[in-house]
Amino acid sequence: MPTLGDVAEALGLTFRGDPSLSLNRLAPISQAGVGDLSFISQKKFAKSLATSGATAVVCPEDWVGDFSGAVLFSDDPYADFARVTRLFDNRPAPSGRIDSGAMVAKTAQLGANVTIDAGAVIAEGVTIGDGVWVGPNAWVGDRAVIGAGTHLRAGVAIYHEVIVGQDCLIHANTVIGSDGFGFAPTRAGWEKILQLGSVCIGDRVEIGAGCAIDRGALEDTIISDDVIIDNLVHIAHGVKVGRGSAIAGQVGFAGGTELGERCTVGGQAGFAGHLSIANDVHIGGQGRVSRDVAEPGHYASGTSLMPVRDWARNAARYEKLADIAKRIDTLEKLLSKEDNTAH
């Protein structure tokens, strides 16, 4: 386990306390005890320091108050907390070997220090970079490319010719490169449109569990560098997600929509197809995005929670809005005529 001095050095922070002090784990301030390192990221929680049993805390110097334990002085405690989690990393390490229960095609090209776990399948013509970890029962389809340092967790499916960049993390049971939802209506029924594009994932992308990212119909679906995607997100064919954007759980994108750089999307938001969203746009949870957004800023839609009786009354009024608007227009015109007559 790291010492106080180790943490201070790793984060580049000044501190108060014994540098040899051993820190056993990270813990929330309300539960921290002897040997625990905690943090305060909002000033309103600083008062809890006075009664905390934490051995050490990360926070700004002017929030310390009566806390008697060790302190790592930080102007950005949440970001420094994120960095310090790496010193307490408890995730299993890759084995650096190919399990005897994995199936690897003879035409696959494997880099150095690759881990391929039991039940994984590496198909024909696949290229896998150095240090890649393919988890148990994962599948990498024909001619796919997996960049160096990328980890595919259990059950991930990478379809043919998909490209995944370097240092990505794709969580369990996510599917990348499945067919987009393309069908042409005919008198005889639905005629499937073969999805001839692919998916291109940039570098340092993290994709949560149970996501589905469809391949393009003709153009590739593109997820740019440094994008983070939560669990249970669906990204349809031909969507483009700009660099550094963040997408929360249960969001859905219809085909062809382009999300700009550094955008954030709240949970359960939905996007209609073939929209263009500018850079630095922030969509609130359950936002219904049905038209282009040309200007950066914060956007929201929908109604907040209310008692069901109030909601029912408001919903009934909502259905009459078009008629009310017409009546208001008529009244305004009448009033305008009266004013003109009076003058």
C-alpha cells in the first residue's frame, strides 16, 4: 500500500503529516477510518472533516478547519482523487499468455505481451497490437484491428473490419459493428440493406457494458479519441461522436447524427436521425433532441417530476395548446385592429 509521501509525489501535492504514514484504502469521508485516505470535493461537505476518522484527506488548504489528520493540499480534489485511484488499483492483471481454450486463426497477427483468455475467438486476418487483453468468450471478427494496450472484457463482440484504437477499454457484452437498422419497405415486405461500412473507434475511448454500436450502411460509424460512453448506450449506423465527448447511460442515437467535440449527454436522452450538434453542447437527462443544435450551451427538455394528479391536469392542457395559440393569435389581431381604429 502507498504511503502519504508516495501519494503526494504521484500527485505533485504539498502535504501535512508523516510521509511514511501507510494508507490502506480509499474511502468516502462518512465511512473513512484509521488507515483510510478520503477526499472532499465540495465545500459544503468540509464540515464533516471535524468528525471524520480518516487518517488522511485530499482537499483545499482553506477547508481543513479542525481536522487533525494528514492532509494533501489540492486545488482540484476530485481530479486528484481520480488520479490517486491508480495507486490503489485492485483489478486483475493480464496474464500475458494465450489460454489453451482460446481459438486464434493462423492468419491473425498478434503483438507482444498479448493476453487472450479462455473461450475467446480471434478470426481470420485480425491484427492485435502489443499489450492487448482479450477477455474470456470475447470474439474479434475477420480483419478487425485492435490497437496496442486496449482491453476487451468478457463477452465483447467486435465484428468484421472494425477498427479499435490504442489504450481503449470496452466493458463486458458490448457489441461493436453489428448491422445498422437498415431496411427498405417493399410490397413483399422489408428488404434488408446490407451494411457495408464499418466502425472506427479512436484512442483512449472507454465504452461501458451492454452497449451496441452499429456499423455504417455506406460510411463508417466513428467514435473519436478520448470519448467516454456509459452502459447500455445505442449508437446507430453512421453516427459520428466528436473528440472528448461523454455519453451517459441509456442514451440512443438514430442513424447519421453527428455529435460535436466536448459534448455531454445526460442519461436516457434520445437523438433523431441525421442531426448536427455543435461543439460544447450539453444535453440534460431525458433530453429529446429532434433538431440541429448550432450553438454551444446547456439544453434540456421534458418535464420534472410532479404529483400524478397535477401531471394529468397539465397533460390535458398540453393537448389544447395548439387551439389556445390560435385563439391568442385571433385576440391579438382583434386588439391590434382596435388600437389602430382608436388612433
